Amino acid sequence: MSDMNLGITEKLAPLLDAVRTMVRDDILPVEEEYLAEVDKGDRWEYTPRQVEIREGLKAKARENGLWNFWLTGSDKGYGLSTVEYAYLAEEMGKAHLGPEIFNCSAPDTGNMEVFERYCSEEQKDRWLTPLLNGEIRSAYLMTEPDVASSDATNISMSCKREGDEYVLNGEKWWSSGAGDPRCKIYIVMVKTGDENTPKHQRHSMVLVPADTPGVEKLRAMQVYGHDDAPHGHFHIRFKDVRVPSENLILGEGRGFEVSQGRLGPGRIHHCMRAIGQAEHALELMCQRSLRREAFGKPLAQLGANYDIIAQCRMDIEMARLLCLKAAWMMDQGDAKAAAPWISQIKVVAPLVALKVTDEAVQMFGAQGISQDTPLARAWTSLRTLRLADGPDAVHRRQVARNELRKYTQERV
Ligand SMILES: Cc1cc2nc3c(=O)[nH]c(=O)nc-3n(C[C@H](O)[C@H](O)[C@H](O)COP(=O)(O)OP(=O)(O)OC[C@H]3O[C@@H](n4cnc5c(N)ncnc54)[C@H](O)[C@@H]3O)c2cc1C
């Protein structure tokens, strides 16, 4: 293994500075206006003003070379390491719109990674090129309503070969981004094997264009009462959905291979964005606690507020270091060795960010839970991160099994 360098490299420093500046000066100031537009007109379409704001910011980012940082460990794009990218993800995560402006948002980055690594040149031309250009969006459909999807071996969507086609039947839900009118392609996890096939070779990944006949968007799932329009998390039915056999990615039975390649880096990106959200919440909390007075003193000086602020700072620092270590493990090229580290941070980062955001909400009083600060929205999205990409318990299980394996040769 190489020396563990978790610092900001010479290559990263100017990029980080440019992203930080753009998030602070260009994105955060227009974010509330952008989000408020959702309530004007059709919730599942973007208003002209939203398009103007978003596309204007994207064009600026691209002109300044701040685009598609996510393709780590590759000679294409920036060739950043996961550690370097993690710092950028933290900065982008400080704004709700941040990741999309730099074409680094979920679920597209993970999906683009699948196209880049596993798909044919023709599929890349058709889907990856417009994704890299920020012209279309995509969704990743694994979770199903009828099975415990934290154990992906349960995934049951049927996929049968008929001549030169595959025919899909079943339901998916929590398909993030499927509401976006720009979302044109789904990567769908399906069951192609049967009980006689080894458990981890029963599943496959298939490309399904969103407008394929038989795909029916049933409803938008709500997150604590919000539909997250126009992005949305959809419940989708597939009824006799036919796609050409070339749409199968890698081959039958290789679904787990594809999902592992997709989820590892994606989880680190989520975690670093969560740390960015925590930093932003702490900044807002400190400013508020100095500005507002009660009982003759700034809030910061009342009760246990010094301790709360100190604890938030310490928790963020610990989480960031753990995240960078997980990123560094990824950079060593052994995904299996990195997995328990990714699991550790996937538990820690959302918990820390959620706690810090909750303390910030408290310091703001009633305004903290309202639409007047970004805190309530951030809290909700961080809470979902304890479920999305694997619930806490599943990752704790992975960490514990890895730990116990040190003392026994047997699988536990
Ligand atoms: C906002 C949001 C966006 C999402 N986006 C997507 C998406 O784009 N694509 C997609 O495919 N999915 C998405 N998901 C779904 C998410 O990945 C699943 O909800 C998650 O994998 C858990 O699956 P499940 O809901 O079926 O829970 P279940 O598998 O039913 O698990 C429920 C609970 O059981 C317990 N449990 C499970 N395993 C263990 C264990 N080993 N030890 C102890 N307890 C355990 C845990 O408490 C767990 O939370 C999203 C979810 C949310 C909330």
C-alpha cells in the first residue's frame, strides 16, 4: 500500500477553491428562488426560470472547466483520486443544487460509471455522451415494494428471454430522479436465474429507456410528506416491457458485479456531500448563535451551547477523516478490502450530519424547521441517507463480520 496521503494535493487545490467560490457566490444565493419555483405550475416540469438558473450555472461551471470530476482513477476527465474527489464532493454538497451544476449528482454519477465501465460503445454513444454533457438524466431501479431490498438477493423482477428480446415484469419503487422530465434511461436490476443458480449469480442489470411501452409511473413516493418534485422517487410498474437483448449489461448473472462497481464510489460521494451539509449547518448555527440574543446574551453563551458547537466541530472532523480513509482505501484498488471502510463511513457520516443539522435547527428555534432556512430540507434528505444505499444495520453487519473474521477462518 502507498503512504496514506489524505491532504489537498497541488492538482486539487485550484479546483477546490474554484468550486468553493462558485457554490458560495453563485449557487447558494439563487437556490431558494430555484426551489420555490416548483410550486409555480406543473410540479413535474421545470419552469423557464428554473431552466435559466440551472443551465446558466451549468454553462458557467463548464466554461471554467469545473465539470464531471467524478470519474476517479481514470485517465479520462480529471483523473482525480477518490480522496481528491471527496474534498470536491464536500464542497458541492453544501448546496442542494451544487452537485448537478458540476454534473456530479446522484444517481447519474453512479450510472455513468456503469456505462463507462461495462457498456458497449454504441450504448455509450447513446446514453453516456448526453449524460456527460448534462443533457439528459438517468435512474437506478433496484428496490422493490414486495421484498426486503436491503438484501439485494431478494430482488424479484422477472426478466425472461424471448428471441432477441428480454421481457420484464414487476414493480420497483424509490426510483430517484425518475420524475425528472430529462430522465431518459433506467438501469434496472432483474432476476434472470432461478433457485438452482448460485445466489449471487441470479441477477442481472438491464438498460430500459424510460419511454419503453409497458413502463408505467404509478406515483411519487413521499419523503416526510414531500414529493421532491420534479426529481421524485417513483413507484414504477413494468408490464411486458420488451428491450433488445443487447440491453443486458455484461451478461446474465452479473448484476451483483455491476452493482458493486456502482455503489462503492457512490457511497463515498454521498458521505462527503453529507459532511458538506454538516459543515454548512454548523456555519449557519454559529452565525445564528452570535447574532441572536436571549436573556441578555448571544445564544452561543447560553446553556450548553458552547459544548454543542464544540461537539459538532469534533464530530465533523472525525467523520471527514474516516471518509478520507475510506476514499484512500478505494484508491488502493482492492474493492474488497475497502468495503468495510465504506460501510463504516456510510453509517457514521449520515448520523453525524443529521445530528449537527438537528442542533442547528434547534439553535434557529421555530425558523429552523421552516422553509426559511435550508436546514429542514437538509435534515430530511440526511435522514433518508440512513436507508438509501443500504440501511445502517446492513453496513454495521458488514463491519462486524469483517472484524470477527480476524479471529476465525469461518464465515460469520
Ligand atoms: C429517499 C430515498 C431514495 C432512494 N433511492 C433509491 C434509488 O434511486 N434506487 C433504488 O433502487 N432504491 C432507492 N432507495 C431505496 C433504498 O435503497 C432502500 O430503501 C434500502 O435499500 C432498504 O431497503 P428496504 O426499504 O426494502 O428495507 P428492508 O430491506 O425491508 O429493511 C428494513 C429494515 O430492516 C432492518 N434490517 C435489514 N437488514 C438488517 C440486518 N442485516 N441487520 C439488522 N437489521 C436489518 C433495518 O432496520 C432496515 O432499515 C431510496 C430510498 C430512499 C428513502
